[in-house]
Amino acid sequence: MITKPMKILIIEDDRNDCNNFINSVKNRKDVEIIGITDSDIEGLKYAKLKQPEGIILDLELNNSVTGNTDSLGFLSELKKLNLSYEPIVVVTTYINSKRIYDIVHKNGADIILYKNHPRYSADYVLNKLISLREVAPQKTIEILKEELEDNKKKISDCIIRELDLIGIPAKMVGRKYIHDAILYLIENKRDNTNVIRHLTNIYKKSSNTITNGIQNAIMHAWNNTPVDDLLEYYRARVSPETGVPTTMEFIYHYVEKIEREI
């Protein structure tokens, strides 16, 4: 049984409708509003940053200040975010058109609710979201594990490719430390936990051993890889004192670079 409140995002330009949702949620424990906006563009930012489980999307945003007047494009752009899950999307509209109905469903909406329906209300919409949440097919643990492994392999392959490009050999133990440090920071959203401490726990080595291994791998690249290759494939700060990147500058450069790629 699902007990946590359902986190929802509301994309609606009618102030009264927004207030109705706010007042309705005050009296409920099964729903939590994580954002309200009158812009489909801002809605995409909310979806990416806050990852709502449910989205209430008004199809006509005629009073939007920063977005588009119709939100059909939101659904296709939502897919492009490549979220690790599929939010439940309820579209609300005054337009009763089979063509619009087909387009909206084709683009990923779970249900359309018509605002001129006699039963339409904020509670009615929220109840539909909750009912969809309860009947939505739950992914098995095996499928979730497969998705996590696929994503991990994708990140790992990117790291390996980048280290190959600057000439750090696979046989160097420092390369393994670098690989695992970058992977850990990406998978854990740059967790504030000291990444060197994380590696010492994994490999049962001292922090000096881990750091020296990473620095040796970096030094190997800067001593053996052609300068033109380094300039092409490593476009970040290099310490003016040593002529090579520091350990953390090097690691975080690739964290940022690979995050952009994936």
C-alpha cells in the first residue's frame, strides 16, 4: 500500500483553479504540491529538478507570462527529459475534440478531464491522479535493477572512453580509482561525502594510497600523451605550478562533462 503523499506539479494559468487546488490539498494527506506555474517552459524545469509523480496540465495557457499559449508541446518535451520514471499526466481542458484527444494521448497523457464537466473540481482531478497512481503498473525489482545497471554501464562506458582519449592505460590502478570516483559522484548527485573516503572504504586502502594512485595516472597521461591530444580532449584548468590538473579538478571536470553527455 502506498502511504507517502503523491508529489504533484500543477501547470495552470487560471488563478482561481490554482487556489482551488491549494485549498483542496490543505485538507488531504495523500497529495503534496511541489510546484505551481502558468508556464509550460517553467513546468519542464520543475519536472526535471523536482521529479513530480503526477502532473496536472492545463491545455490552454492563454494567460501565461513566460510560456506558450497551448501546452501540447509540453508532453513531447517531457519525453525528451529522459526521466528515470514516467510521471502520471492529467490534462485539463475546455476543448472537447477527438483530434486533440488522440494527439494528447499519443504524446503520453494518461487521462483528459474536461473543465466544463458538471463533476469537475480540484478534488475530482486529485482523486483521478490518486486512482491512476494505485492502478499504474508497478515495475518489478528485476526491471528496476536492469534499468539501473544499463544506466551505470552507459556512464561507465563514457568514463572509459574519456580516459582512453587522454592515454591513461587500463592496467593502471589509479585509472580504476578515477573511474569509480567519477561514477560515484554522478550516481549520487555529487553527494557531499568525501569521494576519497568513499574509495578508501571500497578498496580498503589509505587515502594517501588512493590519491597517489590517481595522481600517478594523471601524471602518466601528461608525461606520455601527445600535447595536442591533451589540449583537444582535456579542456579544463591545469595547475600552473605542476603543469597537471589536481586530483579533484580532474575528477570534477569529467563529472561535469559526462553529466552533459548523458
